[in-house]
Amino acid sequence: MSWWIWVLAAFLLLTIEFFSTTAHIGFFAVGAFIVAILVGAGVVMPLWMELLIFSISSVVLLVFVRPIVVRRLGLNKTPVIDSMIGEQATALGDIGVSADGRAELRGSTWTARNVGTTPLARGQRCVVDRIDGLTLYIKPASGE
């Protein structure tokens, strides 16, 4: 196969990698570039050998180089963008002990469960103890 076909295949794989952002397909693009360089340098080989070199080089790069790239780029870390634990919310209605209600936090209305030992009154400030999905677990703020 001609070298330029391998280059086109490599650019197609790189385009797919840019849209997928998983750091998997790009290593197959590098394998295609390796075969393009070999064919472009004049190394004559049958198609099955080109495909074998492409496959082996791509898999070796994927297995051995990808973990290093992922670690260096920080793709293996789940970013913690924000935490609302410890912030103050306002009860939008009376919420009994272990009862569900609504609370306002950062301008949004949330489902809230009172995990404190005393009921919450409408308009009372409370503290977010933990979050589970879209439910705030709140308790009365200290001093109230």
C-alpha cells in the first residue's frame, strides 16, 4: 500500500481521537505513521506485513506508553470541582427530624433531608452535612 494512504489513515485516526478524548485511538495513528515512514523510506513489504507492523506497534504503544501519557496528563484523576459540604442553606419550609423538605443553596432549590436532632423552621439557616445525588442532608446551624 502507498505511504500516503497510511498517512491519511493516521490523520483520520487522530481526528477520531480528538473527538473521543480517551487516549486510545491516537496510538493506532502513531502505528499508521510508523508504517507510512517505513513504506515512504522504500522498505518493500507485502500488505500483510504492513498490517502486522501497524497492529503490533499500535498495541505495544497502547499497552506500554498509554499509562505514562495518562499519568503525565492527569487523565486518571477525577477532578473534584466543588463541594457544598459545610455550606449554609436555608430551609424553605418546616422540616421535621428525619423528614424531607426543600432548601435553598446558592440560589437553587434542593431536596433536603433533616439529619439533625431538632426540627427546622421555615427560613432557618442550616448546614449541609453530606450530599447524595440531588439530596442535601442538612442539620441546624450551630447557634440556632
